[in-house]
Amino acid sequence: MNFLDLFSGAGGLSEGFLKAGFEAVAHIELNTYACKTLETRSAYHYFKSNNMLELYKEYQKTYNQTEKIRVEKRRELLSYVPEGIMEPVINEEISEKTLPRIFEMIDSRLGVMENNEIDLVIGGPPCQAYSLVGRARDENGMKDDPRNYLYKLYVRFLSRYQPKAFVFENVPGILTAFDGNLFKNIQAYMKRVGYNIEARKIDAKDLGVLQSRKRVIIVGWRKDLNFCYPEIIQNCINYFVDDVLRDLPKLRAGEGYKGFSYNLNPNKYILESGIRYGDDILTHHIARSHIKRDLEIYKIAVDKWNKDKTRIKYTDLPEKLKTHNNLTSFLDRYKVVAGNEKYSHTVVAHISRDGHHYIHPDITQNRSLTVREAARIQSFPDDYFFEGPRTANFVQIGNAVPPLMAEKIACWFKERLDMI
């Protein structure tokens, strides 16, 4: 079974399908750093299947070295993958102008695979134009944003390749945007090219992820197939957010860990979720620096949360720590990750800006999350290597579909499609 991955990001959705046994035809993504992450991950899958992971681990150890060394070592790493083996990562914006070129590359890949059919199309266009927050902040309610209509380009892939089914992931706001008319148009376009569709809201925390992340998953299937919406069994989570944090070396603000090893052995949740294995290499565990005032606020926020599970409001702070004039909105700008709860609040791309919304729950560390901690809350495995600077890493993670959530959806599809 294979899939075509549109608007791929760093590959959270495709990682779940790869783990479920699907093969990627190609990934299409605009962001250059995300594309490099996808290429590195593709190399990982090749090395793993050919018992060559030591090469990959040697590359992981370049994380703490200069960019020049990393670039050279990455070039060397990718040279070990035979030509035509690694699935193509197409670094293009999906547009009317680029579609012919993209289609040509996909057709060429199908020829190499000796396959003329795509089983599944997955992916979701950028969600900013559909999000409630995005519409609230834009003076025109995002009505003029061209990203509103990327679904039409998604449908062009359905029309050309006629996959058995597709998975279209997005934020809940897609159902209500423009008084619900946008979603009606999406339905009409998808039905016009031969698909029955159904949309449901799914929360990642119900699928084993230690994070509340509500998403709309639109599933479509060709009208000639006897198909239905996945019956996904909800997980009963008996773990806490601290379970994905406590085995990592402790850091203070501004500190970085360069040892590649862990503080403790992996606990049951980390093993069951596939986040860590016994011989993994620890990377991306470097803490941001914070100014003294923010560190004082962090301590107050963590102390208040850990004592009575109460979120601090900006207006609660001592006057000496207040610097913003806006005392009526965005009062939750400092937020602690709920280590003592079964799930955290949603990790979004805004984490790349300052970390104030993602304060580590351990008051002795007094800092915001590292890239690796954010990745773990998103259920990315520790062997997932994010390319680019730290800011780009955070954006990739915040925009991703949790791989564990994707895997649960993919497993159902694989079982069902195998019967068709």
C-alpha cells in the first residue's frame, strides 16, 4: 500500500503511515527546512531497513557541531542511499503554476516503483486561514487569504490519481469558516471528482498522545468502494506528561546537553509509544536563554500551577514584573506545561517565538521547553532529526500532526484497504 503526502510539513502525518507499513510515493512541501527534515527521515528509514543505523547515529552526533560540519556530514549520509530508493521530497509550493511539474515528478516516481496507482492521498493545507485565532486577528477575517482555497489544489490530485481514499487534516475552524460555506464548498469539490466524504473532530489525547490537540479529519473514499469512516478506538491513558520529560537530563535556562545519553531508563509509556528505544541518541536538548524578569515570572507560574493547578494571569503578577500595557486580553501569555496531568495544552508553532506559553513544570529547571521536549509531547520519536535552526525546529513541530495519532488512523486504513 502506498500514499502521496501533500503539504507534508516535517512529516508527522506520513510518519504514522510509514510505521503502519505504507510506502511513500512522494512528499510535497514548501518549507525548505521541513523538506530537509523529510529527506533525513527518509534516509533513516532506509538505514533501519538495511541494518545500517550506525551511519545515521553518527550523523545525529553532529548536532552539537558547526553548521558547516553538519552540512558536509549530511551530504555524506545521503550519499549512502542508492539513487531511486529514497522517496522524493518535492520542495515546491503547490499552485496552478507548479502542478504540471509536480505531476510529472510523481508520474516518474510511480514508474520507478513499477506502479500506476496511488492508494491513498494524505495531508492538510496550512491551517492559519481556517483557524479561529487567525480569523480573529485579521481585520478581514482571513477572507482575502489565498490559503483559503488550497483545498481546490488538493482536489486536483484526487482528480488526477483517483486514489482509493484520502485523509485531509485541519483545524476545527475549517467547519465554521465563513459561516460554514467554506466547508460546503470543500465537500462539493470532493464529491464532484468521485468521492464520498465524512468529517469528524478527533482529539490527539484520545489516541494515546499526552496532549490535547483537536483536529478535524476529513476522510474520503471513491464512490465505487464499500468504505466508511475509520472506527478508531479511544485510548485510556494512565500516564502523565511528566512521563515524557523525566528521563531527559535536567537543564537550566541557556544550558545545552551535549552527551547524547539519558538521565534514566525509558519508562513504560515512552517504550509503548515508540518515543525512545534503548540505544537512542539524544539530540535537540538545548534550553533557551531567558531574561531575569521572565525567569521570575516562570517561577511564580510554576509554583502556582504545581500547588493548586491554577493558571496565572498577567494581571496577577507583581507590578514590577509587568511591562505590557494590554491588561484586558491575552492574559494567559505565561503558561506552564501540565506535567501532573494526563495531557498538556496544544503545542503550536508560536512556541518558536519565546516559549512563554510552554514553561517546563520542574521549577528547579526554570525555563521553557527544549525542541526535544516539545517533539516528545507531540509523540515524535527521539530518533527523529529536525533540520535547520532551533526556531525552524519549533515551527516544524508545532505545525505537525502527532505521529502516534497518525499511526492509529493509518493502521485502520491499512486493515481496511487490504480487503478492497
